[in-house]
Amino acid sequence: LLLHHGLFPTAPAQPRMAVSVELLAFYRALFERSCDAVNALANALHTHYTRRGFRVTDKEGSAVQEPFRRALGRAIQWFDVLQVELDRHFESIMSHCRQRITQHTNEHPPERTQNSSTASDPRFVRDSDHPEDPNPVSDRFCDAQLIQRCPACFGGTAFGRPLADGADIHVATDGNFHHRHRRSAGDSPAFYQPRYFLPKSQVDAVGKRLEQARKRPSGSRKARVPDEAVDNCESTYEAADGHKQKTSMESFDDTGVMALICRHDIPLFFTNIDTPGEQQKYSIALIEHLFSLLPLRATVVLLYDIGCVIDRSIGRYDIISHSIASRLRFATTAMHAYGHEWACQLVYNPRIIEGLGLTDGEGTERLWSRFIKLIGIERSSSRQRRLWLIDRQAEAVGIAMLRDLGAWQKRRLKKGVHEQGKVSQKVLDTCVVSISDLRSQWSEQRTAQLSIRAHAPARLKKELDTVLVLQAELDASNRALQTTRTAISKDNQASLALDALDSMERTHNRLLEKVQALYSSLNVEEQFPELRGVNLDFVRILLMARDLKINIRKRAIGSFFEWDKLDRAVRGKDKALGTKLHQQTRKAIAKRQPALMSAIRKFNQYCEQLERLYEPQCGIPLPTPLPTKLAELRSDQSLLHDVWITPAEGNIPRWLEDQEVRDGIRALLKRDRCREEQVRLGMEADNMCRWFGNELATVEVAVRLPEYHHYQLLLQQRREDLLVLQEQWPSPLASAARYASHAQDARQLAAEVAGITPTSNVELNWLPPVVCSLSSAADNDDEMDLLDMETSPADEEQDIAPEQLQLGDPFTKDSFDLITPPTMVPEPLANRARPPISGFASIDFETKDLQILASREACLNDICLNGCAALLYSTHVAQEPSQFAVFSTHDLLRIRYNAADEDLWRSMAHTKYWEKPIWILPIHRASSWGHWVLCSIHFDSHHLLLFDSLGETRPWKIDVPDIITLVTRLCTIAHAQRGAPLRHAGQWVAVPITTTALQTNAVDCGLWVLAQIVAIFRGCQATGFEEHDMMPFRRYLLSLALDLPVAST
């Protein structure tokens, strides 16, 4: 009862309060934009009602401090749960319609153009309500769940693209430890089944398997990157250390969230992190779940901050099956790649490796930015509510991103492919080196820099750190000695100072011996035979310069990230930091900057020393100094290159010393990535077009099936959403004409599958009425007895044509003047009644109804109109069974209020409408005064003749869909109850009887409707009455009512 009146209870039983459904729907839309705001809404309502004088009190009369918060929170929660359940039912409808399409296309293989989206599609068979099913749908298509989340990525029909060419699908994953949950907040009973989160049991099972795999000996593998480089990456990133505690488990029971997204930033799946660190089981579980929903030939590129580390782990241990590992390639995210070793970047940087286009993998950071408003709320919510908040927010973000796919493609095409490609092409045009030479130089550079000899062993690096410390001690000792000698030279009698000087010189000599011992222990000549014969001082400085440059690169990149974060906050592209935090950030950056500048100056000194000690015959390329300004350092590509520590074979490579070649290689790589991106965008545009056609066909089938009439509103909204995408998604890669072709094919397929016209999208053709004059016989027949049907038999129904839309009616004004005397109203009036006859319900005219008929200024009510229509039928329709079914003014209301099929059959079966070619449907339009109109439904011609005495056409746009729904449902019910044919199939055309006003007052509309009904009974399409004929006609109707017997009391 509450829901019927638009109210939602705050408790399942004996609720004290109910909330407007409209308010809850508004809050749901608000939640999708600003997240959970129950407290704000409750306090706002409390303040609003208090200001209006409405105060909530308890039994003792005391004011309640928070009268709405708990009740409103429960109503919002359970309203959303109900909405989710409704969405599941809706998805099951869509799944059933996909099955219908699949069955039809299998039985009737279509012969369509290449743009057709109606080919047999096994993905339609999938029910997306069961995402936990680990079996793929088919060998050709992705799971429907993935397709619905991102049709651009997963809507393809051909899979198996080689990993070296970029694979079929690009996804990214990352963990976030800000989305924690306080242990003290507790838990609540489960009330929601997450649609994005993987079950904890599934993730834990993966974790146990990983532990068992790591206990076994590691297998042999061919390293793509030297282990020394990967070790450095692993020590640099906290995400690579699964045992590092990022959150206190004493205070938090859920420590974070890991997400898997597609390359369009659309969230696909999540795992809840309940361990102190970012363990590999979370990413592996996401990977395995993704592959369980993909075709067996599909290949994937996964971008991850520590892609190099997890790739090595998979190579060492059998932590995933070979069928997945052979179709999976790892890459680092674009921004985080620059924190990795250069050798690691050569294999994993998406801007360098082939096939990845402009995919950056940083969409997870953008997703976390959207989720930032959840952080504070999650920590104090229950565990179940936390998952509900994230899951529902993820769905809202995913829907918004899906709608934005068209704009995303246009931005990527303009800002990425065209602009960046134009800049890189300009560099290549001015480069004196040919493209083939640049590619050859790039291949040589990758081969050389991926060599194991290009990386110092870990032990050597560790001891070099000790060398740096000892060198600092030696420098300090030497300065002390020089100071002491200067002081002693001024005082010849300072014997104690001489003793101290001797001691310091001995200490200094011991330090020199330690340094020499360390250099000997390094065994540089054994570990690097290429350096045999090279000046040891040169080698020492070279190795220290190499180690120092790695340290500089890490410091510099960290500083770049800090400045970028600060700039984004200042420019409004990121969350504002606030004055205090902004100043603290600047102070922290300024505090670390001197150490970075000092290291750069030290490195530049090494470069000068190496240049002095350089011997050309050694063949080792010299390092170039670094800029001392951060802005210049940021754009200096040499920062990313390690110091070369092995001699070059032959001449020094051009890629190392020729700036023209180095600039050309960077431009060539950028141009290649832009071209790859354009190809991938074209594939995604094809997928989007195909999905649009398939989805529209599914909706059109559902709209046409009468068993889903209760979901017409949702289906219509879904179709409107798709038609909006038809306007927003076209791009230079997929034109609007192509989308229109898909839409046309979808409607054609739906008509073939369902064989039923849509019930809510009837084409309204407003044809201009043609007024024809009456025949001469009708004009001269002044003595026609209007009440004698023997002299004017009803004509057979004719096909409706535009020239027939307004014909004269045998009821003429002369006839009324001649034979209809003024009706004498008896005093007092008595009720009149008639039992059910001729397919009509009983007639009961009460005194007030007869007074309405007798009054000149009274508008007819429903009893007068329904009763007079039955009397006119009995008077003017002589043959039985007739071709007319006259409905009540209440019948269309039953359709609008979604009455059950049993109720419709019980109230309308007496008309035997399934046998009648013409249905007459009087309609009441609610307004300030109320207005009667009429629709006659002609099955022979599939026309709806619309009569409105005011000549309006706009309101019919609201009425006609309901009329078609009535036709569809009644035909379907009759087919089920009596086996009657489904006569409603096909296209219907709505035609107005008149577009000019016939009445000028506000009371005669019901009389005009009855006059039109008489015209239909007598074989005409329009009445010939004029406005001054209404009063005689009213007296005529009153006489018919008074002829009925007086009702028994």
C-alpha cells in the first residue's frame, strides 16, 4: 500500500516512517555523483522541517535530536537493494531475448551487409547474473559480463593477436591502501552480493597455491631483463614487497582494495586486501578470473607498477597455468616506468615496447581519484557496507565511463594520435638519418643495453657504496692533515702537535690501505674482462659515476612526481592540498633538493675527471654531464641512460654519441605508438558499433514481447539510452551513417524475431483531414427518421483513406428540429436501470446522472458516457454479432495502472473483442476541467482514428503508446484464453479525425464523443454535427435514458 502511494517504508514490518520514492531515487543519483551523504540529507531534512514549524518529538514530548538519520539510512540501503534486484530481473530479460535472437539467427541465417550486427552471437546465451562461472562462453566471444562493462575492449569477434603485436586486450591493475576499514567499526549481516568484488575464498585459494609453488625449486628460465635490474626495481617499489606492512593490522581488518580496469579506465573487478602488504595473490586472482571469462585464444597485456617483478615470479614458479602464461604479457604503467631501471624499461615501458599504442595503464590512479570521497566513510562503516559502497560506486563510474567511450575515442584520436604523431613526424622530417638506419640503431641499442655485462653485479654495487663512504673519510682526513701542518709550521715548539700529526698520518695511511684492499677485492678485471688494461683510477671513477647516476635518477624522478602533484593541486586538476599542507610539501621538496643538486655536481665532477683520464684506445663511451636545473633535467633524456662501463666494439655507436640519432629514435618510437593506437582505436570503434547493434536488437525484441509489458518503462529508458549513444559515439573511425545502419538492422531483426510491433514507439502520422460534402440524396432527405434504423442500415466497414477522414453523418440538424421534441423531464426523477445485454455491463442511471443529461451546462461523467454508449449501440446496431466492440472509459486506465491479465480478461471478455474488427475506446484526459476524447481501432487497416473535439494533436503522443499497449495485451490475452490470432502484429498508423476545434465551450466534449460513436455505428468515420446540434442531441440521449425502466429499490 505504501509503495502504491509512492512511499518506501523504513522497516519491513510496522514501520514508523516512510520516505518518498522520488526522494530516494534523487538520492541514488546524488550518490553516484557525491557518494554517501545520508547524514547531510538527514540533517538537511531536519533543519528544513524545523524551520517550517514541524518538530519531531518522543513520547514525553521532548525534541528528537536526529529523527531521520537511522530511518533514512535503512530506507536508502534497502531501496538500493531492491533496485539491484530489479536490475537483475531486467538483465535476465535481456539474456532471454539474446537467446531468442540466437535461436532465430541459427534457424534463419541472415544475409546482410558487413555492417550487420545481427549474426548469430553465442554471447547472447550467457546469463550475466552468474559472474562466478569460471567457464568461458565460447571460443569466439568474451563473457557477456565483460562485454556489458566495456564493449570497446571485449566486444570483438576475432582473438589470438600475437603478444608481440600488442595482444587483443589491454588491462591494468593496482592496489590502494587508503581504502581501509577500522576494526572497531565492526561488521553487519550480509545484505548485498557484490558484483565487482571477487569472493574472499577465491583469493585465499590463490594465495595458498602461491605459497606451495614458492616452496618448490624455481624452474629454469630465460631472463628477458638481467636479474640485477629487476632486483633494483623490486627494492625501489613497496608494492613489490608483499611482506612490507603498509597498514597496522591491530587497527584495521581490511587494509585496502586492488582493482582491475580496462584501458578505458572502466573498472572490471576488485579484490579486498586483508593483509598488511600488497601480496601477489590479489593480482594473480584478478588475472585468473579475467582469463576465465575470455575466449581460449584471447591474449592480454597487463600493466602493473611492478610488472617486471611479477613477470619474473611467474617465470620462476608455476603460479599460473601455462595456458594463461602463454597468452599474457606484462608491462609497467607509463608514469611509474621511469622509476625502473633502464634495462627494465626497454622490455616493459609501454612507450617503448611495440604494440601497446598510447595505452598508459594509469587509469587506476584516475579511478582512485574518483574514489577519494569514499575513504573517510569506509573506515567508520561496517565491513559489509564498505564493500557495498565501493561496489555501487564502481558500477556508477563504469556506466558513466561507458557512455563516455565516444568522447574518449575522439580525445585520444585528437590529443594523442594526431597531435603527438604530428610532432614526431616533424622531427623525423628534419632528421638527416633514414628510418631504416634509426630502426637499426634502436635494435643495436636494445641489444647492448640488455646485456648482462651492462650491469654491475649486486656485490660490486654494495662494495662501491662502501668505497664512497671511505672516500668521504679520506677526504676529511686529508683536510685535517693539511690544517694541522699549516698550524705546526707557524709554531716550531709545538711538540704535542707533531705527535698528533704523526698519529693522523698513520691513520690516513691505514685508510689508504683499506681502499686499496677493497679495490683488489672487487676483481674488476675478472668480472669485467673487457676492462683489463684500463686505468684503474678511470675504472674506479667510472663505476662510482654509474652508481651515482642511478641514485640521481631515483631522486630526480621522485622530485618530479612531487612537483607534478603540487602543480596539479594548484591548477585544480587534483584535490586541493590546503595552505598548511601545501607549505609543508614545498618545504619537504626544498629540503631534499640540496642533496639532489650536490649529487648532480658530484657526478659532473666525475665526468670532468673521466675526460682527463680518458684514453681513446679503451673504447668506453664517456658519460655526459647533467643539467643543474630541474626544469632542464626533466626534459634531458640522458638522465634515463646508465653510464656505459664496457668498451664498445669498433667505433662508439651512433645511438650513444650522435644526438641526431637519439632524437630520431625517440620520434620514431612515438610515431610508431601513435600509428598502433590508431589501428587499435579502429578495432574498438568496430566493437562499439557491433555492440550497439546487438544491444539495440535485444531491447527491441524485449519491447515487442507482451510478456515483458510490466518492464516497458525500463525497456523504453534502455532504448532511449542506446539512441543517445547513437548520437554520441560516432567518430571519424565509425560514422553516424554506420550507426544508423546498425540501428536499422537491429529493428529489422527484432521484427523478425518477435513478429510484434513495439508497444511504446508507434509512429504518429498526422494526416490533414479532407472534408467531403454530403451526397445530394442525404442533403434532400429532410424527412429521415433518425431513430428508425430500418431506413438507414449500417454500411460495411471500408478501408480508411485520407479522403474518407471526415464524412457527413446521417444525423443532421434538420432531422433533430423536425422529429425530436423537447423532452419533458418528469418530477421527481427516479433511478433508471438495465440488466447486462448485448455484450454490455448493466446500466444504472442515478438521479444525479439524469440531472447531468438534462442540464445545459453539465459535462458528462463516466456513468453518463458509458451508459449512453450502450444505449446508442442497442438503438443503432441492428445486426448481431456486430463488428463493434465498445470499451468502457475505465479500460485504458487499467492498462496504465498495469492491471493483471486476469483482471483485464474478467472486465473485458464480455465484449468478445477478439471477434470484432473495430474497437471503440472512449478516453478521459485528466485536467483542471477534464476532457473526453475517442479512439477507434481498425484491425483491417491497422489504423487508429483519433477524435478530439478541440482539434488538439499533441496530447495523443501520450495516449497512443498506452492504446497500443492495450491492443497488444488484449490480443495476447485472447490468444492465451481463446486461441484467437494475434491480430496486432505489424505497423500501426495513428490518424486524427479533425485538426480544427468543433466545440468552443468546456462542457460538450462528452456529447461530441457520443456523436462520433454513432457515426462509427452508421459506417462513417466522422460526425457531421455542428456545435448548435449538441443541445438537441443531449435531449435525445436523455430520452433514451428515461425510456429505461425505473430501478427497483
